[in-house]
Amino acid sequence: MSAAKSQTTLKANLGALQCHFTWDLDPSRSELFRFRDMLEDIVTEEGNSWLGHIYNLQGYIHYRLGFTEDARCFFSKAAEAFRQMRRSDEGPWLVVNYGNLAWWHHQLGEQAESQTYLSKVDTLLKQYPSPSEEELHPEIYAEKAWTLMKFGKDKTQMAVDYFQRAIRMQPDMVEWHTSYVIILENIYGHGDRLLEENILEKMKIAKENDPDNLYLAALYLKACAKTGRKIEDEARELAEKVLRKPLGRYSGIRPLLTLYRIYVSEDEAVDLAEEALERQPDERHLKWCAATCYKWRIYSHKKNPLEPRRIDRAISLHKEVISLYPDSSPKEKIALANIHTKLNHGQAKADQIYQDLLESDLEPADRQMLYNCYAKHLQFNRKDSYKSIKYHMKAAEIPQQAAFRKASIIALERIQERRRHPMCGEIEKFLANLSD
């Protein structure tokens, strides 16, 4: 076989693999940093059912960020984690990992090593065929589903489908059922009553089969509260259990704080976040949780504002979070600016934060969010409706189909419909020429 034909065959075989490099994930650079931070915040203590998958995704994220050696280390950690969890040196759960390594070596120009991992994948698929000839192995579906559920709404429906297929073929995997109902709640647990009741029943069954999963327990309790059930005592009991364990991103603390905020008390949510932080002061995700609780509290109580020392605490926490997540989106900086606006002497600081962000290099989605938030700041805090309209237009002009673009378009439409503002004619022309 000629060298050119051999290279073509290698690329075709790589393209046919089931791994992170072939799943059309295509995150932006800011999303890559966000995913990296999210994965680092997941507790990786022994026994985490998704540890191999976490390391696999971390490897892919680090490769995309240009940290090739870090990527290799994470792929190696993934293989070891699978071996320990499955108590076997090989199995179908390694197909995605070997596929990632085949791509990693190929991208580094190491074609012989890449071919070695392609052969390993081929061997695994022959030794461990899928129960269904027309479908992938359930282990592959499960990892693909777990990965896609992290990548936004446009991929979550595919994740649901893949979890269903995996569970149908291999129904005894508890963690697959748990993740499946979590994603169902995220997608469908906010609308149709009959659908919500169906999901609630599925969550109840999953909770009974996975009693130690406190993240699921918190989501289930929140779903129960939506039906009108009084859950304050159960929430406090669950909080005691959560606080006794390592408080990573999927410990249950995050949905529990949301539960407290909506159905118990926003002040108790702040206190719970502070208690968690006191128990594990070096856990950066808890600082994010505490900062978020203070933000909720400040935003929602205009008639019952926080005392100055607590606003100072909120500002201090947000500054810490920004320093701990330096590569994340500007969302926390915007939140800090908005908190400053709650202080009589804080407008200048808020303006400076916004000005620094406006002059920074942001990706389109983040810039769109910034323009929308700045437009609202100009309208409600600076009472500058002309400049606010201009920034709503800037947000709408960015063809990123996101909630911030929609919000700016709605704001412009409402101003134009009232026919009171001198810029109504300009707004009407702008909206007419705005492309979808």
C-alpha cells in the first residue's frame, strides 16, 4: 500500500472511531476553560462512578486548549480509573479512551502509535460486541451521553437518547439511571405537569436505587417542592448529610442551595453556604456557591437590603471567585459590578468594571452577554436610555442564538411598541433589517 493510501486509510479509520475527537463537540475557547474548571471541581475520591469518564473528558479539553502533555496524563488516568472501577485490565469501557489516544498520537504525528491504538479498539470491539448488531456497545453510549449532557441544550436530547439505549441493553448500571433522570429533570422538569409527574416518579425510583447520591436527592426534593409539598424539614435534614461529605460540584450542595433559596429561605441559603465554606475553606467551588447565594439575596430584596458588612462579604467573595477562575466567562465580573450598584458609593466601581470588560478581548457569546447586561445597567442604574438602546442593538447584532440576544431584541421591541422614545424610528428600521 502506498504511503498516501495508507494515510487516507488511517484518517478514515480515525474518523470512524467513537471518542471525544469525533463527537462534534466543538466548544469555544471560553467554554473549554469553563469545562476544565467544572471538571476540576468535581470530587474525584475513590468510588466515583464517572471518574474514568471525567479524566477522558479532561484529556480532550486539555488537548483542545493546547496542553498536549497534560492531555496524555489525563487519558492515562482515565484508563487506570476504569481498570480500578471495573476491576479488569480491559473491557468495552476502554474503547473511547483508546480512541482518544489514537487521535492524540495522530495529531502529534506519531502514526505508528496511533495505529497501535486503532488495533486495540478493533480488538476490543471484536472481543466485546454490542448486544445489538445495529447499535454501539452500551458502555460507549453511556460515556457519549454523559459527555454530551455537559455541552448545552442542543446536545442534551441526544444524551437522553443515548442513555435510553445504554440502559435498555444494560439495565443494571445504577449510575446510568441516575444521570438519565438528572438530565430528564434538567430538560423537562420545568413545564408540562404530566411530564413533570412522570419525571418525578422516575427520580423517585432512581433515588431508591442510588440512596447515597445526595445530588440526586436534592434534585428530587426540589421536584417534590414544586408540587406544593412542604419540604423545609427534609431540606435541613439533607443539608446535614451533605455537609458531612466532601463538597465538590456534584456533592449535592449546589441544587440544595437552590432548593433553600426558593423553598426555605434565602438567608438560610446564605448561612448554609457559609457553613459549608467554613467546613472546607479551600474548596473553591464552595466560594462560588457562597458568592452566588449572596448575589441572589442582594438582587431579590429591594425592600429588605443586606446590611453593609454582608454586602462587603459578597464583594469579597466575588473578587475571590474571579481570581480563582481567571479564565472563565465575564459573568462573575458582571455580577460584581451589579453588586456595587447596590451601594450608594459603588456606581463608579461598577462603571469601571463594565468599561474594563468592554475593552477586553471576548468571544462573541460572552460579548453578547456583556452588551445585554451593560444595556440594562445603563437603563436602570444610569438612566441613560439612549446608550442602553445602542448596546441592546449591539447585543442583537451578534448572530449568537442565545437568551441574551433574545432578551435584547424583546427590550427593543417593547420600546418600539410604546412609540414614546425618540429612537423608535431607528429601532424599527434596525429590527426590520436584523437577520435571524
